[in-house]
Amino acid sequence: MNGDIWRWSAMEIAGAVREKRVSCLEVVESCLGRIGAVNPAVNAIVDLMDAQARSAAVEADKAVARGDILGPLHGVPVTIKVNIDVAGRATTNGVAAFRDRIATEDSPLVRKWREAGAVILGRTNTPALSFGLFTDNKLYGPTLNPWDAALSPGGSSGGAAVSVATGMVPLAHGNDSGGSIRYPAYCCGIFGMRPTFGRVPHYSGTAPADLPIMSQLAVVNGPFARSVADLRAAMWAMSGHDPLDPWSVHEPVARPARPGPCKVAVLTGLDGVARDEETAAAVRQAAGWLADAGYTVEEVAPPRFAETSMLRDRLLIHEIRRHMLEQIEAHAPSAEVNEAHALLDATPHVDFDEFCEGLARRTSIIRDWLLFMQSYPLVLTPTAWRKPQPANLYAGPVSLTEAVVLELSPLHVPPLLGLPSMAVPTGLAAGAPMGIQLMASQFEEERLLVAAEAIELRAGAMTPIGPAGSAGGPAR
């Protein structure tokens, strides 16, 4: 029985450890066994920390034996993306030239997870420089989608999502400035949370310089999980202020009261933007489930949706063009270079005055959204207007238009606004994962989680699964 601990949720593991029904070392050994069985097929964990994990588990078991006060994640195995500092490990960000960037201390969120009792089993893969909606690099190679290797696992936190979806760990860390948590969660059939900007501190001392300003305002860190309960515990455990991140806020990390049903704005289409019917069907299905749970759902467009997405693209792509493109061309695989050029070619150049005007306009857009959310505290959209994309989409040069880029607009809207959002799985479409996105107002993560629970109750569990074509198949 204990050999199947890897199937358990994070909360089941934490409860069993607290009640001394299993040891932390047993938990770690079970998950390491699962990693050995499935990771060679998917290449999600690229820096295994097995010796360190066993040592941490032994210390965690001593804390249980002493009767210490245990954190909410005590004994729970997790993974950390290779673009965030873990003491003593290289923060490569998927680039061979960065293998000597050895962190001397944990990033704040890693420290917070350790303080909550989590045990780090390894580091997960990312595209070079964490750019793009696919996960491949010259240092570690590609990460494969466990549902179908022909589909992208998502990016840039593809390794993190796959490590959770396949049962290697119950929780994983990712970060998101344009969908890098929510898109991998969507592609892999799990939950992914992008918290409110400032909720979780962001800092890596190995970075040679601070990010450009719009990138600073867009990036957040958040968790992946196979259940809403696990996602909630993981998010709260990594939240809170840290002076290393001046943008992180002193918002209380105690859980707020459980919000009841509310009005939900439902968006099933965007004028001039192509969509797969399966994505709209998933939104309508989730809206029906929410209505059954007491929510009032209305098909109404949030303010300036397309404008919000396009402004995010222009501001962030401007910074990529100025600060990242040369490094992408030097260090990334050809498909990622093709993706970068296609996105840049589809995004108008902005000069300094236009960039400043865009930052100012961002404030008015956020204001309009916050006012809208006084009437509609939740917004329900697709995670993207298209189904999970083929893994080889950028194998050759690709030409994109602004309308095609807008097919990713649900992913691009929250980073400009700084609002919390999460990817919620709803089932399968022709054997591939399908899901929706929920958005809420500032620091209303609990509202998202409660609504996601109503959907989870109807959709059921999709993961953990074995890699496509393996004998493992769906594990529950």
C-alpha cells in the first residue's frame, strides 16, 4: 500500500504524516520510485535531488517524533522550476551557459515552502530563458505531454505541470507572465494558480539584473496541483511579504472567510478571433455546473478584453525585443527562435513615448476591470481559444497575425491586470485535456478556489496518469 503513496494528494500525505500512519521517508521513496518509472519517458524533472530529499525526509521524521509543530505541507514532496533559486543548485533557466549560476540561498518562495514542511525532490524543465508555450532547450531536451507526446505540455512551466500530472509529486512550483502556469496546467489536465501580483514574492539572487519594468509587473509565482484543496494549501504556503521583493505585499496570509456564490461573467467568444468549438463548449459546461451550485451566470463581455491582451503583448514583446531576443537566438532551439520571431513580427514596434503611454493606459484598464468586478466578482473564459497545440507547431518558420496572437488572449489578459486567475480541468476532448479559466479581483484567490471546487466536483479527477503509450494509463 505504501508503495502507492505517490497517488495520494498533498493533503492526504500531510495528514498521514501528522498522524504517523506513514513516515516522510516512505513518502519520498514512493515518489522517487514513481520518478524512476515515468520521468525517463517525459523528461519533466531535469535536476533530481534524491539524496537531499532523503536527508530532508529523515529530518522531517525527527520533527514528527519530537512532537514539533508541523507546517501544512510537512513531508509533502514538491518540485521547483529551474529558473528560481534553490540553495546549492544551478539556476540554469534552461541554458547551458548558465550552469555555473549556483544559488547560495533559496528564493523566498522556496524558503516559505520549506518552512511549511515541503520536501524538494527536484527541479523541473523550462524552455530556454523561460520563453514560450512549449518546453524544450539545448541543455535538457524536450518535456513531453503525458497524454499525447504529439501535443505540447505547455510552457514555460511544462516540466512542473508534467511532474504533477504523472504523479511524480503532488505539488509543483511555476511562474507566469503570459500563461506559463495556466497553459501547462490546461495542456496536462491539472489545476494551476496565477495569484494576484505581489501575493507571492519573486526573487532570484543568481539573476544578473532585475527584470525590465513590464516584466516585473507581469511575472508571478504559483502552484500546480491535482486537486483544489492541494492548490489552496500550496498557494497560501508560498504567500507573504519578503523584503527581497519590494513588490510583495503585506496581505495577511490567513485564509479569508469562504465566499458564497456570486455573479459570473461568461465569455465564450471574441469578435474576429478564431476558436475551437471544444473550448467554448467547456466554458458553457462549466457555467452550467456553476449555475447548479448556486452561481448566477451571464454571458457578458468584460471591459476592453482584446485591448487588454494586445497592450500586454506590445509592452512585454517590446521588452523581449530589446532585452531577450539576442539571448534567445544564441541559446534556444530553432523552434523557440521561430516562435520568438513569429510573435515579434506580429506585434507592432513601440517607441519610448508609446511605451510610457501604454503603462499609463494600463491603469485605466485595471480601473475598469475592478469596477466591473464589483458586479461580476468572477469571470469565466477558456484558458485559450484553441485546444492544446501540437508540439511541433514551430518546427519551421511560422507567420502569425495579431488576430492569431489574440487566440491566446485569455492567457495574456491577467498578467497586464495583475489579477488572480486559475486553470481548471473539465474533462477530455478527443482524448486531450480540456479546461477553463477563472478570474477574480485583487486578492480574491479564495473566490476562485471555491468556484473551482464546484467544477471539480462535477468534472472528477483526471490525473495522475501514466505517460502516453505506457502501461500505466490513467491511475485513478
